[in-house]
Amino acid sequence: MENAALNIVVLVKYVPDTQFDRHLTGENHRLDRNESILSELDEYALEAALAITDDRGGAKAGNFVTALTLGPASAVAAVKKSLQIGATSGVHVSDEALAGSDAWSTSLALAAAVRTLGPVDLIITGMSSTDGETSLVPTQLAARLGLPAITFASSLELDGTTVTARRDGDDVSEDIQATLPVLVSVTDQANEPRYPNFKGILAAKKKKITTLSLADIGLSADAVGHIGSLTRVDSAAERPARTAGTIITDAGDAGIQLVDFLAAQKLI
Amino acid sequence: MTAIVVFIDQINASGTLHSTSQQLLTLARSAGEAVVVVAGPVSEDLAAELGVHGVARVLHSEQSELADFLIAPKADLVAQVAASVSASAVLLENSPAGKEIAARVGVALNAGVITDAVTVENQGGALLAHKSVLAGSYMVQAQATSAVTVISVKSHSVEARAAAQTVVPVVERIEVTFGPASLGARIIRRTSRTASGRPELEDARIVVAGGRGLDGDFGPVEELADVLGAAVGASRAATDAGWISHAAQVGQTGKKVSPQLYISVGISGAIQQKAGMQTSKVIVAVNKDSESPVFEIADFGIVGDLFKVLPQAVEEIKRRRS
Ligand SMILES: Cc1cc2nc3c(=O)[nH]c(=O)nc-3n(C[C@H](O)[C@H](O)[C@H](O)COP(=O)(O)OP(=O)(O)OC[C@H]3O[C@@H](n4cnc5c(N)ncnc54)[C@H](O)[C@@H]3O)c2cc1C
Ligand SMILES: Nc1ncnc2c1ncn2[C@@H]1O[C@H](COP(=O)(O)O)[C@@H](O)[C@H]1O
């Protein structure tokens, strides 16, 4: 049997670059979103989607990979980058009222956005965002859409409509199987993400990006954002940055000096 | 008194209470009445231990779906019990499974979820969670604003204590209804790895971690770990190379540890590695390149060859002890 063309949605988050200092600001302790990029962990999700559709003849064979982000106006950059890497189209959910959304309301809005995309075969996400780092959004989205979820997949294969994935736990690895439609979150073990090439960058300019407001996805402002969220940050304290301590160069007795240090610190 | 649900997984488990569960019970007791939900059987030993922790009520299910499918059925169990006992909070361990159950219970009960809590305090009935965010650069206090609070709690959030009075828990076997999507991801194979016999990374007081500098030989790191009673960690370069299990990886996409002492060996200290260890109390680094970024955060740094420094330290520790 011929494999049917796939409709895949990849979640991509626009996050502050972890290479720079990151700060919480304002009375609600929100993250300062300067110097942001496509989350590096979502590149693995995008790669997983593209590898699967490449196998089935890519966009030419009617396969769709939609990069979906929820975030401020600037977050469209994450979608653009995804289009350059190879996604076929983009969706950007953006609305003032979404600011300050926690996982509960982010997943609510993402679910509403996915519903506007027609029947979806596969949703692929990163293992966690590099800013919130909760790993809550993927499962909450799956729960809202009534989809099975395979989280933390370190490998992912699709055969016909059967998804097989591996999960590596501390003392046991599990092989998991599910039938489309399903949501999968992938780890950085899953693949080696590709980079955008010149052709991809040019092609991206012609690809379509749809912007959706809250009204477009049928949600009211009080269901999301700071008001709709079910958690709140009461206070935040910056930790003093770690500073370098004593650095010695081994002159033949560094192992002994190490033990002296541990003993002085009462660690042995 | 308000019910605080604590989930304990006994599928493929030992039949006894893990130290993290003991900590959760201690926490629960400080905030209300601990009601325990168990996936799988409740052995006599487990029931007795729960009694020591003051647990009067245990609900458990032995439905086969709990073992045959990925996490979602366990979340159905927890959510249904939490709803039936009108719980004000659900406490879970901060493992990937614990966080996934937290996520699902959050959707099922319209409850705010806080993950990665390092401590939880009860302030007039409200549970306030403290957690470290942005790779350890901030500590925040957060709480749920919903009727039910769901928190996944890291180990060592409190010192586990027995209750003032031991009770004999009432153990009730129940059956729950699973959502159709919960039975969608089937576990078709489980492959166990042999345990190292060393402490678990996230529980250990001392971690000795090795990186690419070990060049395939974890021997020096393991020997130092063993004289210190430490857990062994690794950089992604070392786990990717297959020198040690991926479960040993410390960092952004591995374990986040904050032991009393972290000894970094042959690791350059990339931002993703730092993200998993820079909240350690004391950091020691051994690296032959004085320019390595790890030295910017080390309390004690040794510029030198790990293959000379580590064996010498091991000998010295043994000598002082004999
Ligand atoms: C999405 C993503 C996620 C990642 N997540 C993680 C993560 O969770 N954890 C993680 O660790 N990394 C992670 N990384 C990888 C990270 O960026 C680094 O590549 C990695 O940490 C490097 O490992 P290393 O320090 O062992 O190797 P290197 O950077 O190659 O450093 C090896 C060090 O060993 C020293 N050395 C060599 N020989 C000796 C000797 N004989 N004696 C003493 N010192 C010696 C060298 O001077 C060097 O500093 C991630 C990367 C990405 C892109
Ligand atoms: N605002 C968002 N827009 C798009 N995807 C998101 C967003 N938030 C989370 N995700 C996805 O969910 C994954 C886990 O995020 P988190 O639950 O925040 O750790 C990320 O890797 C993304 O794939």
C-alpha cells in the first residue's frame, strides 16, 4: 500500500539564547526575551519531522510540515528559521493577552491553534523548552487534543501508520508503539539536526506564515496569559554568579592538594 | 483535614518505599492528610512502611493497563483518586514520569502545575514551591492559583521523618476508567540495564563526572568516585561516545544535580554542561587546559593531567584512611 501524505505539526519555541545571561523582569517576573532564537531542542523535533517526510517524497509528494509557535511578534523568527531549515509552512499564534501564559494556558492555546489546521497525523515537539524547562506543554497538548503521547523519544520511526519510539530511562529502556495520530516529544539523542542551506533560505521567502490571534482560535483573553494561568511566580531572586576560586597548576602533587582541599572543606 | 495525594509507583518496583517517596510523605503530612495512590500491588512491607509515615489511607489499582502502556493510565489513576478524595494537592517525584503525570493531572483537574520544586512550604494551607530556573541563575517562589495544586518535587526537598504515631493503613483496591488516548502508546519491550551499585546521580552527596578528556577510560573517575562513595556523571561528549550510559549525562539535556561536591574531570564546561551542575555547593575541576570555561566556576581548579592527578588523589585518600 502507498503511504498517504502526512500532515505533521512541529512545535517550535522562540527562547532567549542560553549562551547569554538571562533575566527575569517586571512585577510578574517575566523572562526578558531579547537575544532570542529558535530553541535548540526544537531543532531535533523539526529534524525528526523532515526525516520522516523526506522518506515519503517530501513536500512534492504532498507531505506537510507546519512549524507552529506561540509567542510575541518577534517569535515569528522561530517560524522563519524553521521554514529555512525545511518546514513547508508556518503558524504564529500571537496576541497581547497571551503574555505570561503558563504551561496550562499555553497548551490550551496551542490545542486551539492545532484544531484550526484540520486533521493532523503527527505532532512533534522538543523534550523541553530551554527557558521554561518544564516539559509540561507536550503532554498537556496531547491530553487536550485526545492524542496518545510518547515523550522523551530518543529514536522515532514511522512505518505506514505505526510509530515506534525508544525511551531511555535510568535503569530501563522502553520501546513504545502507537498508531497515528500521535504526539511525540524527542530528545537530543534522536537525530542530528540539519542546518538551513542557501537554497532553503531562498525557498523560505515564498513559504506561507499564518498569524492567528486569540479570536482566530476562538479563545477569550481571560482564558490565557497572566489572568488565565493557574500558576504564578511570587518572587524571584538572582543567584550571585559563581566566581572562580583557587586555581593551581599541577607540579606533581596536585592530587594531594586536592585531598587537602576536600579535607579542609570537610568533604572527606 | 485536607487531603494531599502522593503517588507511588510499584509497577516493576521493589515492594518497598523509595527514599524520595518518604520525603514526599513527610511533606504531605506537613500540609494535610497524606492519601497514597499506588499503581500496582501494595506489599505488606510497603503497607507497614506507609503506616510508619502516618498514612492511614491507601488506594491502589492493579489493572494491567498501568504496566502495558506509557504513563497516561497512571495519570488517569492519580487524577481520579485526587478528584474522589477532593485533594487540595498532588505531590509527585520529579522524574520524567512524575512530571508527565503532573502535566496530565493538571489538565484533568484544571490545576496549576509546578515542576522541579527544591522545597515546598505550607503557608496557611497554600503550598509555596521554590525552584531554581534559567540554569540555576534564579531562585523563584511559585504557587498554583487553582483549587488543586500539583507539584513535582526533587529529591532532598525535606529530610524524611517517621510520623509521631504509626498507623495501620486501610488499603483499598480500586478500578479506574482509562481515557481512550491513554491506551494509545503501548510498551512493546523493556530492556533493563544492570545497576552500577553506586549512588543515584540526583541523590548523591558527591558526584565525580568525566568528559571527553577521559579518552574512553572511565577507570580513574570510577576509582575516585568509589573511594568517595560518589555517583558517576558524564558530559554529553562522553555519553555520545558510548563510554558510559546516557543515564549518566549531566547537563541541560541530562540530569540536573546539586550535590555538596561536584568533581569535574576532563570536561571543558560548555554552557549545556554547566546548566546541570552549577548549583552544586562546591565545584572542583581537573582539566589540562587552563583556558577551559569550567575554571570560571570552580572553587578549586587543577590545571593538570587527570591521569596523574586522579590516581594520586585516590592513593592519598586511601593512605589517610589506613
Ligand atoms: C542541544 C544540546 C544539548 C546538550 N546537552 C548537554 C548536556 O546535557 N550535558 C553536557 O555535558 N553537554 C551537553 N551538550 C554538549 C556541550 O555543548 C559540549 O559539547 C559537551 O559538554 C562537551 O563535553 P566535554 O567537556 O567532555 O568535551 P570537550 O569540550 O571536548 O572537553 C574535553 C576537555 O577535556 C580536557 N582534557 C583532555 N585531556 C585531558 C587530560 N588528560 N587531563 C585533563 N583534562 C583533559 C580538555 O582540555 C577539554 O577541556 C549539549 C549540546 C547541545 C547542542
Ligand atoms: N510557546 C510555545 N510555542 C511553541 N511550542 C512550544 C511553546 N512552549 C512549549 N512548546 C513546545 O513544547 C516543548 C516543551 O516545552 P516546555 O513544556 O515549556 O518545557 C518545547 O520544546 C516546544 O516544542
